[in-house]
Amino acid sequence: MKKIALLASALILLASAVFAAEPAKPAVSLTSADCVKCHAKAPADIEAKGRAHKTKITCQDCHNGHPPTNRKIIPLCGQCHEGKAHYKLGGCLQCHKNPHQPKEIVFGRDVTDPCLTCHTPQIAQLKQFPSKHSKLACSFCHDVHGKVPQCTQCHKAHSAEQGPGDCKKCHKAHQPKNVVYAADTPSKQCAACHAKAFSLLTASKAKHKTLLCVTCHQEKHKMVPKCQDCHGIPHAAGIMAKFPKCADCHGIAHDLNNWKAAPAAAPAPAEPVKKAVAPKKK
Ligand code: HEC
Ligand code: HEC
Ligand code: HEC
Ligand code: HEC
Ligand code: HEC
Ligand code: HEC
Ligand code: HEC
Ligand code: HEC
Ligand code: HEC
Ligand code: HEC
Ligand code: HEC
Ligand code: HEC
């Protein structure tokens, strides 16, 4: 109570000082320039990082009056911010910790719904392609607003040769199990998990060794091509009818024409074969 009385007289003193300096004005009141005389932190905060709260409004646009005359001088954000889904969230000050520095935003690692007031494509992907990432909160990964983490912050690479930049060749953060890759993905990237296919192919003498894994296994992980997607009808109809499986003579795609491994009885086709065609783009 003593404090309030003191304040009241201090404010009256201040007011009369202002009054003395500007005798033309009939009534006097506190201006935003006066606040700093008693409050150091708020003006300093606004000066440093007030942004629009410094440039577009004054102290008194938010603080209307002053104790003891007016005791309710803390504004609600909604007085000025309305009309967007984001402004309907509760607890503005939970993230915008300091109203005098509105863009210094801090939040915990369990936030999802408030993010959706501004970002929607990511949640759509997380739902459409369920994975363990779909169960994480947005801010578990984006712990500072606008920060994009590296995958390797939380995961090991598949091989020592992979760097943090390689993950995006095959994965997208919001649909990590939907592995889709570009047509120039180096075979070494696949070799991290398919060592056998890689070593068979690179050791083979047949022309398939010049192809990238992804030239045949196009675009999406686990896609397996048919020989005839690229080679059409390579041999005479009679042969094709009698030996419907290419593998009966040619063996597997990664180790083609390893005649020793192929069945000994396999006869040569009676007619000259057609040239192999360029791989079809899907
Ligand atoms: C003469 C010194 C003085 C001046 C000038 C002054 N204040 Fe204060 N202010 C105080 C004191 C002392 C308190 C604490 C009052 C209380 O707790 O009842 C206070 C409290 C406040 C509060 C907190 C109110 C609350 O409900 O917690 C705000 C906001 C505030 N002042 C804003 C301002 C603004 C804005 C200005 C400039 C327009 C200003 N003050 C000018 C001394 C001053
Ligand atoms: C965008 C509106 C807004 C503006 C502009 C603003 N304030 Fe505040 N101020 C608030 C809110 C909201 C609170 C209550 C914060 C809380 O509850 O944590 C507050 C709290 C205060 C307080 C009491 C708590 C503290 O930080 O000491 C003072 C004093 C204060 N403001 C002074 C000022 C002064 C001086 C200015 C101008 C330099 C100013 N404010 C500009 C919204 C504003
Ligand atoms: C007296 C009116 C008023 C109040 C109360 C107010 N603001 Fe603002 N705020 C503004 C204005 C005006 C702008 C600038 C808007 C614009 O340019 O469209 C702004 C801008 C902002 C910005 C963007 C700042 C920037 O520079 O990009 C944030 C964040 C913000 N306000 C948060 C808040 C929060 C949180 C509260 C409650 C603690 C609050 N505001 C209370 C008037 C207010
Ligand atoms: C979960 C944290 C969180 C909460 C709660 C929150 N905000 Fe925000 N707010 C943000 C983030 C993050 C931004 C984006 C900042 C940027 O653009 O860099 C933002 C931006 C803003 C902006 C500036 C951009 C714009 O779209 O206008 C305003 C104004 C704002 N918030 C007001 C509010 C108000 C009012 C509330 C309460 C009703 C609130 N915020 C609650 C996190 C939050
Ligand atoms: C008020 C609207 C708003 C809210 C709420 C908000 N953001 Fe943002 N966010 C933005 C804006 C605006 C940008 C800047 C966009 C740009 O630079 O293209 C941004 C940028 C980002 C970026 C960086 C994008 C990039 O391309 O580098 C990420 C990541 C992000 N936000 C995540 C989040 C997360 C997670 C949340 C919840 C904790 C959140 N945001 C809440 C408006 C918001
Ligand atoms: C597992 C960690 C993780 C989670 C959970 C996560 N993100 Fe991301 N986010 C990332 C990474 C990493 C990127 C960088 C782009 C990439 O690699 O695909 C990113 C990129 C972004 C971007 C930039 C634009 C874009 O789409 O590439 C925004 C905005 C964003 N995330 C928002 C969100 C929101 C909102 C949520 C929650 C609904 C969320 N993120 C959940 C890791 C995550
Ligand atoms: C902030 C940590 C974090 C970041 C960053 C992150 N992840 Fe994850 N990721 C996790 C967690 C936690 C799991 C679940 C692990 C578990 O339960 O075993 C997970 C699981 C996965 C899974 C398995 C999904 C499933 O449903 O089986 C894949 C794939 C994955 N992450 C890839 C990535 C890729 C690629 C990136 C970068 C774009 C990335 N992650 C970024 C934390 C993260
Ligand atoms: C050449 C494509 C490719 C690249 C590049 C790649 N991944 Fe993967 N990753 C996969 C495939 C395919 C799977 C799924 C295997 C399955 O179905 O079990 C996978 C699975 C995962 C998983 C799930 C757990 C596991 O080990 O099976 C995590 C985590 C993961 N990758 C993280 C990463 C990270 C981190 C990077 C970058 C350093 C990366 N990946 C680069 C193709 C790739
Ligand atoms: C993270 C390890 C990982 C990486 C990297 C990876 N794969 Fe796989 N791949 C797997 C697993 C696990 C399986 C499932 C094996 C099974 O079911 O026996 C698989 C299966 C396959 C299959 C067989 C599908 C079937 O129906 O039998 C093909 C083809 C394949 N991967 C091609 C690739 C290609 C091409 C790449 C490089 C772009 C690649 N993989 C990268 C882990 C990986
Ligand atoms: C994505 C397209 C594609 C697929 C699928 C494919 N090939 Fe090929 N194949 C080629 C190309 C390209 C060549 C090299 C042609 C050249 O250089 O003249 C080739 C060459 C060959 C050759 C000649 C080898 C040599 O060294 O002279 C044979 C035999 C062959 N393929 C059989 C097969 C069989 C059997 C399959 C299925 C197991 C198959 N191919 C699947 C594209 C493909
Ligand atoms: C010329 C096309 C072609 C190329 C190049 C190719 N594959 Fe295959 N792959 C096939 C075909 C066709 C099959 C189905 C089995 C068969 O007929 O040989 C197959 C089967 C597979 C399988 C499943 C069966 C197994 O062997 O485990 C995996 C995994 C695989 N390939 C991975 C790879 C990887 C990794 C590379 C690159 C090092 C690669 N492939 C290069 C055509 C190809
Ligand atoms: C009855 C055994 C047999 C069958 C079945 C067979 N081939 Fe052949 N193919 C051969 C022989 C032998 C050659 C000639 C090898 C050589 O010239 O080195 C050949 C050659 C080829 C060539 C190479 C043509 C060139 O110009 O170099 C291709 C491509 C080919 N076969 C694809 C296929 C495909 C695709 C199938 C399944 C639809 C298939 N073959 C089924 C025995 C067979």
C-alpha cells in the first residue's frame, strides 16, 4: 500500500513536471517516453528486438493507463491479433515468451497442433505414409522454429561412404519409408545393403555391369523389372515357347550368361537374336 502511495505521488510529480514544461496543455498524462524513467527492462527489450511491437505501436497502445488509477493494463494478444487460426490458440505467451520481443519464440519438444495453424502439407504426408516419424511431435525434430535437422543427428548412415547429404537421395523426412530415388543414384548407395548383388554385377563380364542398379530397379524401392520390359521378344517364337524363362539359359540379371552356372543342356537359339533395346523409361 505504501508502495502504491509512493507511486501515485511519483506519477503526479512526473505529471506536474511535464505540465511545467508544456504550460500550453491543459491536461497532462503519462507518455510512452516516460516509461523508461522507472522501467528499464521492457524498453531495453523492445529497443533490441521489439520488431513490429516497436515500430508499429507504442507502450501505451498495449498498456492503457497505469496503476493505481488503472490496474488492468496487461493487454490480451487477441485485442489486436484476430482473424487467423493461429490467433485462436490459447497460451500465446507459452511460445512468445516475451511480448516485448514477439519473435523470440521458444517451445518444448512436444508441439504439433499449433504448427498446423500455419503448416499443413507435412502433416498430410505423415498421415498418408504412416511410419514411426508419424508418431513424433513436429518439434521433436524442429526444436527451434525454422531449423531443419540432419537425419544423421538421430540416425547412423547405412555405410561409411554415405554422408548426411545422401539421405535425401532416397528418403523424405515426412514419409521416410516411402523410398523413392532419382535415375542417377549411384549403385554404391544400394551396395550399402545389397553387397551380394553389387559384387556379382561388378564382377560379371556381361553388359549389364555397365548399368546402374536404378536403371533396372527404377524409381521406387523393391521394384523388379521383367527382362522383356527392355528386350522385347529376343528370340524366335519356337524357342520362346519351349523355354519361357530367360533365366533357364541366361541365369540371373546380375550374373548374366555365367554359362557354367546355367543348365548344361540349354541349347543355343536357332535364329540370330535381335539387338537389345535401350531401357524403357517408366
Ligand atoms: C514513476 C515511475 C513509473 C513510471 C514513469 C511508469 N511506471 Fe509502470 N510501474 C511503476 C511501478 C512502481 C509499478 C508497480 C506497480 C504495482 O505493482 O502496483 C509499475 C507497474 C507497471 C506495469 C505492471 C502492471 C501489472 O499489472 O503488473 C506495467 C505494465 C507498467 N508499469 C507499464 C508502464 C508504462 C507503459 C509506462 C509508461 C507509459 C510506465 N509504466 C511508467 C512505476 C512507473
Ligand atoms: C504488444 C503489446 C505490448 C507492448 C507494445 C508493450 N508491452 Fe509491456 N507487456 C505486455 C504484456 C502482454 C505484458 C505481460 C507479460 C507477462 O505476463 O509475462 C507486459 C508486461 C509489462 C511490464 C511488467 C512486467 C515486466 O516486464 O516488468 C512492464 C513494466 C511493461 N510491460 C512495460 C512496457 C513498456 C515500458 C513498454 C514500451 C517500451 C511496453 N511494455 C510495451 C505487452 C506489451
Ligand atoms: C495493441 C495491439 C497489439 C497487441 C495487444 C499485440 N500485438 Fe502483436 N502486433 C501488433 C501489430 C500492429 C503488429 C504488426 C502487424 C502487422 O504488421 O501486420 C504486431 C506483430 C506481432 C508479431 C510479428 C512481429 C514481427 O515483427 O514480425 C508477433 C509475433 C506478435 N505481434 C505477437 C503478439 C503477441 C504474442 C501478443 C500478446 C502477448 C501481441 N502480439 C499483442 C499489435 C499488437
Ligand atoms: C506453439 C507455439 C506458439 C503459440 C502457442 C503461439 N504462437 Fe504465434 N507464432 C509461433 C511461431 C512458430 C510463429 C512463426 C514465427 C515466424 O514466422 O518466424 C508465430 C507467429 C506469430 C505471429 C506473426 C505471424 C503471423 O502469422 O501473424 C503472430 C502475430 C502470432 N504468432 C501471434 C500469436 C498469438 C496471438 C497467439 C495466441 C493466441 C500465438 N501466437 C500463439 C508460435 C506460437
Ligand atoms: C504463425 C505461423 C507459423 C507457425 C505457428 C509455425 N510456423 Fe514454421 N514457418 C512459418 C513461416 C512464415 C516460415 C518461413 C517460411 C519461409 O521461409 O519460406 C516458417 C518456417 C518453418 C520451417 C523452415 C522451412 C524451410 O523451408 O526452411 C520449419 C521447419 C518450420 N517452420 C517448422 C515449424 C514447426 C515445427 C512449427 C510448430 C512448432 C511451426 N513451424 C510453427 C510460419 C509458422
Ligand atoms: C523425424 C523428424 C521430423 C518430424 C517429426 C517432422 N519434420 Fe519437418 N522436416 C524434417 C527434415 C529433416 C526436413 C528437411 C526436408 C527433408 O529432408 O525432407 C523437414 C522439413 C520441414 C519443412 C520445410 C518444408 C518441407 O516440407 O520440406 C517444414 C515446414 C516442416 N518440416 C514442418 C514440419 C511439421 C509441421 C511437422 C509436424 C506435422 C514436421 N515437420 C515433422 C524433419 C522432421
Ligand atoms: C530428431 C531425431 C530424428 C531425426 C532428425 C530423424 N529421425 Fe528418423 N526416426 C527418429 C525416431 C525416434 C524413429 C523411431 C525409431 C524407433 O522407434 O526405432 C525414427 C525412425 C526412422 C525410420 C524408420 C521408420 C519406420 O516406421 O520404421 C526411418 C526410415 C527414418 N527414421 C529415416 C529418417 C530420415 C531419412 C531422416 C532425415 C530426413 C530422419 N529419419 C530424421 C528420429 C529422427
Ligand atoms: C540408396 C537409397 C538410400 C539412401 C541413400 C539412404 N537410405 Fe535409408 N533406407 C533405404 C531403404 C531402401 C531402407 C528400407 C529398408 C527396408 O525396407 O527395410 C532404408 C531404411 C532406413 C532406416 C530404417 C532403419 C533401417 O536401418 O533399416 C533409417 C533410420 C534410414 N534408412 C536412415 C538413413 C539415413 C540417415 C541416410 C543418410 C545417411 C539414409 N538412410 C540413406 C535406402 C536408402
Ligand atoms: C537400408 C538398406 C537398403 C538399401 C540402402 C537398399 N535396399 Fe533394397 N532392400 C532392402 C531390404 C531390407 C529388402 C527386403 C529384402 C527381403 O525382403 O528379403 C530390399 C529389397 C530390395 C529388392 C527386392 C525386392 C523383391 O521383391 O525381392 C530390390 C530389387 C532392391 N531392394 C533394390 C534396391 C536398390 C536398387 C537400391 C538402391 C537404390 C536399394 N535396394 C537400396 C534394404 C535396402
Ligand atoms: C532396364 C532394361 C533391362 C532389363 C530389365 C534387362 N536388360 Fe538385359 N540388357 C539391357 C541393356 C541396356 C543391355 C546392353 C545392350 C548393349 O550394350 O548392346 C543388355 C544386355 C543384355 C544381354 C547381352 C549381354 C552381353 O553381355 O552381351 C543379355 C543376354 C540380356 N541383356 C539379358 C537380359 C535378361 C535375361 C534380363 C532379365 C533377367 C535382362 N536382360 C533385363 C537392358 C536390360
Ligand atoms: C539389368 C537390370 C538389372 C540391374 C542393372 C540390376 N538388377 Fe537387380 N534384379 C534385376 C532383375 C531382373 C531381378 C529379378 C531376378 C532376376 O531375374 O535376376 C533382380 C533382382 C534383384 C534383387 C532381389 C533378388 C536378389 O538378388 O537379392 C535385388 C536385391 C537386386 N536385384 C538389387 C540390385 C542391385 C543392388 C543392383 C545394383 C548393384 C542391381 N540389382 C542391378 C535386374 C537388374
Ligand atoms: C534357350 C536358351 C535361351 C533362352 C530361353 C533365352 N535366351 Fe537369350 N540368348 C541365348 C543365347 C545362346 C544367346 C546368344 C549368346 C551370345 O551370343 O553370346 C542369347 C542372346 C540374347 C541376347 C543378346 C543379343 C545381342 O544382340 O547380344 C539378349 C538381349 C537375350 N538373349 C535376351 C533374352 C531374354 C530377354 C530372354 C527371355 C525372354 C531370353 N534371352 C531367353 C539363349 C537363350
